[in-house]
Amino acid sequence: MHNFEIRIFEFMHIDIRYTPDYIFETSWEVCNKVGGIYTVLSTRANSLQELYKDRIIFIGPDIWKEKESPWFTEDPDLYSDWKDYAYREHQLKIRIGRWNVPGNPIVFLVKFDRFFEKKDEIYAQMWMDFGVDSLFGYADYHEACMFAYAGGMVIESFYRYYKLEAMNVIAHFNEWMTGMGALYIKKNIPKVATVFTTHATTVGRSIAGNNLPLYNHLKQYNGDQMARQLNVVAKHSVEKRTAQNVDCFTTVSDITAQECAQFLQRQPDVVTPNGFEKDFIPKGNAYRQTRKKARRILLDVAEKVVRHEVHRDALLIATSGRYEYRNKGIDVFIDAMNILRKTPQLAKDVIAFIMVPAWIKGPRVDLQEKPNASDSSGSASTFEMSSFVTHELVDPDHDSIINHLRYLGFCNSENDRLKVIFVPSYLNGNDGIFNVPYYDLLIGMDLTVFPSYYEPWGYTPHESVAFSIPTITTTLSGFGTWAKKMGDKEGISDGVQVIYRDDYNNHEVSQEIADVVFDFSLKSPTQIGILQKFASALADISDWEHFIAYYQEAYVKALHNSFVRLSKPYKLRNE
């Protein structure tokens, strides 16, 4: 029996009295696609709807002015009496509707502008009640905290209007941005059980982002001291105080749990790994046809960029994600490709795509024309940016990827077995070159590589195996640590290779990636097909159908801990 199956079995034997009647979940990314948290919430929504039909209510920021959120459909009939009451009695401007994702859960979008005029008063109260130090907060801190505070008021207003005192109510908050909402709830409606999920720690991300060694020296760091050193005192403070005050504290992976214990001084009660929904992925013949189309597009664009023909059976590999050069391991990926291209035994063409959005002017006009195969200037011995990039960069001379490729001497010549294509655009289906969404290109890859340094979860390798694409990741990604717990085998024979990584072994990681890709290039189509099936099988046990149980466990613990808390003399934790 897998570890997660044992965990679910144990959960099923927890007292069923602790079942939520209402769940309010607040996040900056509700109907607001900013980053990975949007994927977490929007894909999890369907499973929660099945369990708590229309008793799961998401709360997000109403920041839409000139245009409407494409993920939100307003419904003026939903809770209209309460909405009018909330505006009349508390000046809360709320729009109510449905989130346009599977499950179509109810959403409250709340405006929070009016709270800015009283933010100093709010911060002073948060300091007195919980010790939250907002003194050095700046723009994004103020915006997030005012939304969080408004979100807390929305929950309180709904709770009192509909007289939910006799019900089990959960208020769930995501990331430091919504922490003040959780603290508001604890003070004003203490009977509501609170859950707080951090998807990364402020201090951990800041240490990694400032090129300081995080993991080898984790136990030597003091969270408060590092927050002062890295100028993130306010964000760290609200995150730490929220983690210490909620009824149930969760994070997304075992590796991030270590950061939480060190920097926030509380071990998470539950690790809630991020699931993925596979329902939209084509199957059978539809999968084969979509993959065939994706390969054709990728190869055609590659030919346009390098300006000479490429072999149709070339091995297509990719890395992708946010442009966090070190955290996402983009530097290590390029170093690995450099080792591979210098491997004389490499007998198969390899095209490595770096799909990382950057600052661009737009698509290259010359690539939108029909390629002229006879125009082969790709054999030049010097670096030509035009033979690498699909879109025109605003400031190519200061682009880390371009400079690294230039430094290592890449030139994408016709004689090179390995070629690198930098795709610096969001692949939303309308980028001007590929004109299909990222997933419709991912399905055409043979292998993906995500050598992450700081990756609390890691949706990119997770998405990859969901599309039956074997992947390489590291022990510093949440998904990687989860795969290791599931019994990841040595090598990529089970569809995923999890490489050991720490603060100081970049070269070893690059070498191992190059070795794995080289071995992969020698495999037959039949062997690759077997690896694809293994990758898909891993994805089958990492979907929300399996992972939603961890959230149910968190709800149970929150309710249980709230009952224990309410049985004791009331006090605010300001330590």
C-alpha cells in the first residue's frame, strides 16, 4: 500500500462529526490568473464542489475595471438579499457569480479600495492583537492586506446574516497575502475554524532569489533576522503570525514544511500536495493526432528559427515556467545542453526548447513568413540572437538566457546535433508564432527537464507526466520529493527521474541531466512508449481524486482544534 493510501485510510477513521457545513476559501488568485496558485485552486474546485455542493465559496479581489475577468460570470440572483445588506450595513461592494472552471463554484469578488484610508488603524490593531509588524510594508503589501481584511469582513457578514453559529464553518486562506483575513476571523468570529496554506515561505523564496544558499544551511537561519536583512519584514511578519494563530496550518510539500518549521516556527499540521485534473487531456486516437500536430508545429518553428532543415525524428525536449533563472534551474538546463551538444556519441538530433516568458516587443515578423530553407545563415561560427529566439526581446543584451547561450558558444549551426530555441512569450494560443496554447505544445515533447532549485511544488513536471511525457526534476521540488516517496526508481525507467540537488552541486546535476537525455536519445519508439505509460500512471495517483483527502484531513483538524480552543479561556496569540 502506498504511503498516501495509508494516510487516506487513517483519515477515514477520524471522527466524522468534524465535517464542514460551509467552506470559505480566500485567495488573490480567485478568478485572477497570476501564477501557480490559480492552477491549484481552479483545478481543485471541481473536487470540492462534488463534496460540498455550493457550500464551498471562493473569495477573490474585484480588481477588474476596463474589462471583465474572463473567468467570472456574474449571477445577480445569488445571495442578492445578503449582498444588498452587506453594502447597506458594512459598505462592502461584492459581486457574486460563478468561476468559469470545472465545477463552476460560487465566487464572491470584493472591492477593497475603501479600506486604504483606514489601513494605519487596521495595522495598529493587528499589531496590538497579534504582533503583526506592518511598519515597513510597501505597495503590494498594502493592496494584499486590505483585500484580506475585506475578505474577513465578507465572511463575517455572511456568517451573521445567515446565522451559521450552529454550523461547522471553515475559513481557508492562501499565502501571506490573505493572512490578515485569517487573523480578522480569529478575533471577530472565533467559532469559525481557520486554515492557512502557504505555498512557499517569504523568507525562503527571498533567500533563494538573492542567490544565498538555502538548503545546506537551513537550520542556521533565523527567519526574523533574514526578513530584516532581505527587506521583507512585513510580509514575513503577517505570514508567521497567521501560521501561528490558525487552527490548522498547511503547506504543499515536505520540503516547504522544513522551511515553515524553521522560519515560521510552526510545523505544518498537514501537507496538502497539489493535484491536477486530467479530464481535458485527449485520449486514444485524439491524443495521437494532437501530439502529431504539436510535433509538426514545433519542428516547423524550429526550422524557421535556425534557418535550415531539421530532422523530423529529432528528440524534442523542453523546460518551462516563470523566468526565475536560478530558482527554476534554467542555468543548469543550459549547462546540461552544453554538455550534451559536446558529446561526440550523440547520434540523434535534439531540439531543446526554453519556454520562459520574458520582456518582449512581440513575435518576430520574419518568422511569420514562410521559411526559406535555402537561406542558411545558421552555420555562422558566431552567436546570432536571431537563430535562437522566436520573439523580439526588448533588452536582449541584458537577458540572462541569451547571455548564457552566447557565453557558452551556442550557434545552432547546421552541423550541430543539438539546437536550442528560446520561446520568450506566454503561450496562450495567440503569441503570433505558435498560436496554440502551452498544453497543445507540451503534448508534442518527448522529454521535459525541470532542474529546480526553489520549487515548493512544481506543476511543470506534474503537468508533463499528466500528458504522458517523461520528465526530469530534482529533490528540491515538491513534486520531486513526492515522487521519491512514491518509490521513484533509479533512472527514468518509471517515467520520472528525480535528481539529487543541493546548494553546491550544479555541475553534477547538469552532467546527470545530459547523461539521462543522451540515454533517452538511444531508446526506441517502443521503449519511449513504455516510459510514457509509466509517466501517465504516476499522474493517475497525483490527481485531485486522490489528493483532495489531504484537504479533508485539514478541515477535520481545523474543526477539532477550534473546538479544543473554544473550550479554553480565550486569548489572542501575540508572542
